[in-house]
Amino acid sequence: MGAADEQIRVSEAVKREIKRRRREGESYNDVLERLFGTDRDRGRDLLAGAGFWSSEKADRVRETRRKYKEKSKERIEQRGGR
């Protein structure tokens, strides 16, 4: 990894997060290079595909949520609510 030749100011919260993500022997600069990529990795989108479900999985989650919502409404009605 490269040596740092500039300083930047970050909040305490950001500093804690970088420290939390540090691996043994890594500098803060090393952590940031690993997370954001280096010159050889330029153009690589770290978030590509992150957090996306397939259409089938999303449909299953929506259906499960709908069922739970319906059950919740039924319980509220049974207890005299709404």
C-alpha cells in the first residue's frame, strides 16, 4: 500500500469507523485504499450489486411482509382496535 503524503480532517465518528475496519498492521491510509480501491482498481464500483435481491427474492419478501401485515391487522381488530 502507498504512503500517505497528505493529511485530511475527519470527524471522530469517521475515525472510529476507520479504526474499527483496520486489520492488524494496517495504517488508516491502508484501510482507505482497501475500501476505496487503488489506482489499479480505478473504475471498480465497490457498491455494484451490493444489497440487491433477485426479483424472486424481492417478491418472496414482499409477500411475507404482506402476510405479516395482514396478521397484524387481524390481531388489532380482535383486540378491539381501529
